[in-house]
Amino acid sequence: MSLVGIVLIVVGIYLAIKVAGFALKLAMWALVIAGVYWLLAPYLGLPFPF
């Protein structure tokens, strides 16, 4: 395996970890927003989810 191949594999793994971290942060924010809506919807007169 050449040096370029090794570098590309390392960069690919690094980017995959970064994308997975971003996806997890996005999912956590979606859960937070859904939870806040779930709690505040009845008080604000918004339609109840589900």
C-alpha cells in the first residue's frame, strides 16, 4: 500500500468520525426541540403532538 493510500484512509476515517459526530449533535438538538415543544405546546395553545 502506498503512502497516498494510507493518507487517504486516515483522512476518510477522520471525516467519517466528524460526520457521525455532527449527525449525533443534530439528533440531540432535534430531541431537545421536540421535548420543549412537547412541554410548552399545551400552555401556548399549539396543537398537541401525536
